[in-house]
Amino acid sequence: MINELLNKFFKLVFIGVTSLILFSCSSSTTETHYFLLMNNVAQETNTSSSENKQYNVSVEIPEYLKKPYIAMQLGENQIHYSLFNLWAEPLQQGIKKALIFDLNQSIFPNKELLITEQIRVKINYFHATENSKVILSGYFSIKGKLEDNKKPFYFEMTLEKDGFSHSISKMRKLIGQLSFKISSLLI
Amino acid sequence: MKIEEFVEAEIKAVRTISKLWLLPIIALLIGGWMVYYQISNQGSLITINFLSAQGIEAGKTKIKFLNVNVGNVKKVELNSKGDGVTVTARMSKAAEKLLVKDTQFWVVSPKVSLDGISGLNTLISGVYIQLARGVSDELEDNYNALQSPPVTPLGTPGLHITLNSDDQFAYEKGDPITYKGLTVGQFEDLYFNLEERVVYYNAFIKAPYHELITTNTKFWDMTGLNVELKASGLSLETGNIETLLSNGVTFDVPEGMKAGEKITSRYDFDVYPNYQTASDQRYKHFLEYIILVSDTVRGLVVGAPVEYRGIRIGEVTAIHVANSDNRFFTDDVKIPVLIRVQPGRVGLSDDEDGVATMEKQHTHWIKNGLKANLRTGNLLTGSLFIELQHYEQQPIETIDNYAGYAVIPTVADQFSNILAKVEEFIDKLNKLPLNETMVTANSTLLDISDMTSELSKTSENVNILLSDINAKELSDELKTTLLNFSQLSKDFSAGSDNYNEISATLKSLSSLLQELEPVLNQIKHQPNSLIFNSGTTTTITPKKYSENK
């Protein structure tokens, strides 16, 4: 008698679990996208190593940017993480690579001096907003022979297209503006 | 011829003197002439009084002047009182002019002294009486002989002076007076005044050195070797060889002092113990102050210098000046020391004006911090001197007075302060319970000793234990274990493949957890969302800029 009851119980459980699995399989799935900040991959690779100088750059990002999800500002102080749009590599590394690349591409004659200096960049905000803008703000300092004062910076650009891809491209350009400002100090 | 032919003589009377009488007459005449000559040419008879007639013989002893016999002793007899001898002497005619009132006589006999050996010839010839001619015009025939030859024969060119001394000098007749090492005079005789307690010495300075004596000349003792150990140090002073063996004085005008007027007749001088004391006498005017000392005055003597910032300005005149004023005896007995400061020493005039200026200056200084303290001048002898120095203080209105003298405030000597602190430290050290500490330390040391011996036994036991163990096998196992551990740590050290794999795995896990984080959040908020669809999933993406917004 007990055995029969147990057998019935186990059957019911099996059916229930199978049903759940079937129900769950009917849920829709969303595709995940991965992005890189550094968009000059081919150019960086093709440039000879002798032209690429190793700048001593250190980049510090806030905690909210250390997550793999791309952040976006909603309203005044709400950050929305896009669960399906992620950074392919840590954002800190991407910013550093982009910055070094742009410094190497700098047209200022005294950029060589930056090689001996340590460039510290601390980023406070680096994201897109629901106002169709991307912002980059923080401060940087150059130690060594040059003065060691912190230089604040704030850059923003207006989005011209929808989507994370365009906003990330704009964010890349903001990095370019930052490197321009850094190298312009040596004039 | 026959006997009957004798003829009888015819006697006739002679009517003339015989020629034979010529001889005795002539002899008589000659004799008479000789007597007359003798009487007419003999000198006067004089008497000379001696204390003793030792060596004098009547008829033998001569009287000499310039080594020429001028007289003979005729008679030697006791005087009427019986306390001396009267010698009667016949002088030669030529010597009569020498017999004046101040002519001197003395017996010359062999004499050995520091001056030399004299009168040796009298050993053979016998003593004689020496005559020294006087300068008087009055004739005399009775003389008192000198006990010894005069130091300065009468008529010797020079200067007679009198030297006064109330100190412990003992000069004798004949002691030298030197000037820059030369003997230029001698002591003649002395006289002790009982009432004044002063010894007066008659001295003679021979020409031409007598011209060096002026009113500012100072005499000081130059007896033997003068050794002084005082605040300023050790000083050694001596005259010539003569003064080294006997007593003597020397003289000079102190350095920096004017020569003064020359002296041409007998003058009184004081004899000082040394040059410094003699030199200090040049200052006639002075100011006196009292210093009340709380410290010991042992080592402080009268005459000790008083200095102002290293310059001597005076000296200590008296120590422990007695006074009935006992104002200062309430706390401790302060010893009053009288000092004298001389304006002449500091460039002020040595007169009343200088004294007034100095007094005014010192009054101002005392009111504004001038103080005195006893300083040690010589650590070897402990001699002290007084130093005046300025100290910071609030100005005072009035200056204290003691026994009619202004009081200069005192401060303790730095050396005394140091000694006082050292004494205090030693007292504290004595009060420390060193005995108990030593006992405790000893017992502790004993305990440590016991413990050490036990440790020693323990280590011996361990050694025995270790020796029992199969040490070789243990060391091999340990070695193998260490090698394995080393290999393991090498395999997992930074840069190794295993380390890199672990790092990559950890990174993957970290990124996976980050990706699962929103899922876990969703399950946490909506547990059934794992099975049931929670509705449409809204995806927020950045939008392009539109002016209609």
C-alpha cells in the first residue's frame, strides 16, 4: 500500500518537473551583445612598434563602471545597467589602450616629454544619458618634471543615432578629446 | 937706666877743661837734641774706649790709617767702671789732623763673612787698630771704638736712607741693597721702636746709584728665593747670588709710575714684601665697599685681588670686619669682607675727582645689577679672589649699608653651585635603597643561575633524545619533503603555467558571477521568474538627439 503511494508520488513529481521544463522552454530569449571601447584595432595593429611609445598611464574608474554591463543614466541620479549589452573587456583596460593610442597619434612636438612622465587619469563619469548625450568627466595629473597639479576635464557629445554602438563610438571620441588636452599642456 | 935717677913729678894745677870732656858733651848735646826732636815731633795722646782689649797689647799694637802707622798703643787698662777697656795711644804728629770728633776706631782682626775673608795679615802681624777719618772740624782726644768696621766709611759719596719694616724681615748690618742685580748699597745698622713695633734700618746707597733714589722709589724684600702661589699663579723671584744666601732688598720705580723728585738727604722708605705690593702702593686714593659672603672664605686672604671682568681694580683689605649690626644674621651668618677699589687702576685720576667719578659709576652699577662673587683663582691652592660682574635684574632703589660701607650684593660662585648640585646628587644617591636592590638583584641572579642550570640539563636531555632518534632517516625524509614543497611552490609561483591557469579560472569565475548577478537579483526579487515569464522585457537604449524632446 505504501509502496503504491510512493510510486504515485514520484510519478507526479516527474510529471510536474517535466511540465516546468516545457513551460520554461517556451520563454523568449534575448541576445547578449558585447562591445569594445577601442575601435582602432586594425590601425593599432598595423602601426610599427617603434612608433608606438609606451606612455606611463594609469587610469582609475569608479565602482559603477567596473561592472561588465554598459551603464546609462536615467534622470538625474539613476543608473540603468543594460543586461544584454556588456563590455567585452574591462572598461579600465579599454580606456587605457585608447588613451595611449591617441597620445601616440598626437601632433604636438613635445609629446616625447610625456614618455618620462606618469599620467594619472581619474574618471568620475563615463556613460550615455537619456538626454542623448555621452559624458566624460574627471581629472588628470602629470607627475615628474612638469607640475603635479590636477587638471579637471569635462567633455560631452550629442548622440546622432540610436543604440549602444553609436554611443560607444561617441564615448571613444571623448577619450580622444582627453588625450588632446593632455598633450596640449606640453606646448 | 938706674933706679936712683927717678925724678919726682912736678904737680901743676890745670886751669882749662880737658878736651876729654868734649865727647860726653857732644853726646849730651846729641842726646838732648834727640829728646827735643822726639818731644817736638811726637803726636798727641788719645784714649780709646773698647769693650774688650782682645788682641791689643801695649807697646805693640799699632794704629793705622790707609795702611800707614799713625799711632801706637801705649797703655791698656780697665776703665773706672770696670765694664770696658781704656787704651791710651800715642799718635804721630802727622796724624793729629785726623783726630776729629767723628773719627772712628775699630780693631782689625781676621774675619770670615759672606763679604769675604779680611784681616788675614793680622794673623802674622797681630791685630791693629784701624782709624777712619771723620769729617768734623772739631778736635777730639777721647773716642769710643766701634764693635765692627763701619759699613760705610765716613765721607763715602752716596746717600743715607732709612728703611722701615713692620713685617718679618730680619736684615743685618752689611746686608746688600741691590738694583737690577748690582749691589749698590748696604744696611748699616738697625733700630727697633718698641712703641711703634717697627724696625728702622739705616742704609747707605753709594754713588752714583744714589741718584736713582726718588720720592716714588719703592723698596721690597729680595731675600733668597721668593716663591708665591696665589690666585694669579706661581711666581719665582730672586735677586743676585748675595741675596740668595743672605737677606737683601732691592728698589725701583714701579712700572708706569713717574720717577718723582730726586732725594738728596736722608729719607724714609718702607720695605714691602714683594714688587707687586710695592707697586700697588702707588695708588693713594681708593673707595671701600663691603661684600657679605654666604659661602666659605677659606682661601681668601687680605691682599687678594678684586677684579672687574678680569681687570684688577683693587684688593681685599679685611676679612670678617667686626660690627655690632646683626641685621644680616637672621638666616645665616654672612661674613663681611672689606674691599678697596682704586680709581688709578682703571685710568681715572688718582685723586678726589677720580674717587668721586668711580663712586658715582659704581653706585649706578650696583643699582642696576653689579654683583660680587668669590671665584677660585687657583685650583691647586684653593686661593680665591673677588670678581665684580653685571647681572640681569630689576633696578633697585637703595644700596644696603654695613658698618658705614656701601654693600655690593653677592651671588653664589658657579663653581660653588656646581659643587652644591653635585652634593645634592650624591645625597640623593645615598638615599637610594641600594642595599635592598642589591639583595633583590642577588636573589634574582641566583634564580637565573638555577634556571640556567636546569636549562642546561634540559638541553642535555634533548641532545640525548635526538641522539636516540635515527637522525639520518629523519633528515632524509625532511629533505625529501622540503624538495617536494619547493617544487610545489615553484609550480604555483607567479608566472608559472599553473598560476596562470588558476588566475584565468578565477577571472572567468569572477566574470561569470558578475553576469549571473542580475539573474540572481531577479530570482531574489521574483523567485517564480525562473519558471514563469515575468512579462515583456523592456530594453533601454540610448536615443539620438531630437529637438522635439
